[in-house]
Amino acid sequence: MDGGAFGAGKAGGAFDPRGFVRQPHTLLRLLSWVFSIVVFGSIVNEGYVNRMDESQEHCIFNRNHNACNYGITVGVLAFLSCLLYLALDAYFPQISSVKDRKKAVLSDIGVSAFWAFLWFVGFCFLTNQWQLSKEEDNPMNEGGDAARAAITFSFFSIFTWGSLTFLAFRRLRDITFQEEYNTLFPNSPSLLP
């Protein structure tokens, strides 16, 4: 990579899609995006079943509509959050101010940690409700694979969002170092690529 400031020197360059997709945080964010689609898609598609003697559908997770609603809500909002932060990641090299970059990274840390927590809660909640489900509520075991997929990908999402938090902390460290370096040595070239 060529030299230049971590902030202003990189701003205004051409967008490199191949380089963008190869970045670890981009790959993790795309993976998180796919996981959120699997979770809410599984619940929306096969998460509601009914008994033979009923016409009203109930959530497959212990007939608890809150479990299905939580999984769908967290999945859809995580999906949208991934799209928003993918756009921010694509725009990030164009941000010339170190302070604005720092704000973007701080928001990434907060949002990623928040989503890791929400996925942990969702995994625990869905697993608990799945364990409490009664066989007589779903004698043909309809939607069982979808429920297990939602639980599994909720678990995987904890680690992808946790990893995104870690990578954002590393990015913040690099930005903070560059800000301090620029303050101490205002006329010298940048150390960070």
C-alpha cells in the first residue's frame, strides 16, 4: 500500500471494490447480514404452526409469540444495520476529518456491541422457548428445522458481531494514534498506510 495520512491523505481516492470486499470487517458484516436473513427468514417462513383442531397459527417456540416477534425484529433490524454500516464502510475512506472518522468508528463499536448483546439474548430466549415447546403442540414437527436454524444462526451472530466490535476497537486505536501523531508532529508524513 502507498503511504499517506490515515485521514485526509486517503480522502478523495477512487473506490476499490475488490479491496473493499477483502477487508475483514466487510466480510464479517456480509456474513452477519446473511445470518440475519436466515434468522428472520426461518421464523417468518416456518415459525408459525397450528394444530389440526385449530385455525389460528402459533409461534413454534413454545407457542410464545414474543419469541417469534423478537427473532423477526432483531433479524430485520440487524439486516438494516448491516446495510447501513456497509455503506459507511464504503464511504469511510472518503471521510477526511480524523474526528469524523473517530465518530464513525465509535458508533460502529457501540452498534456492534449492542447487536452482539441482542443476539446473545435472542439465542438464549429462542433456545429456552424451544426447549419448553411441547410435542403435542406440533405433533408433525413442522418447522423444527427452521427453529433450529434460527437458534443456530443467532448463536453464530453473537460471534460475528463480537468480532466486528473487536475490529472497530482496532480501527479506533489506529485513528487515535494517527490523531496524536498529527498533533505532536503536524508537518511530518503519516506513519499509517
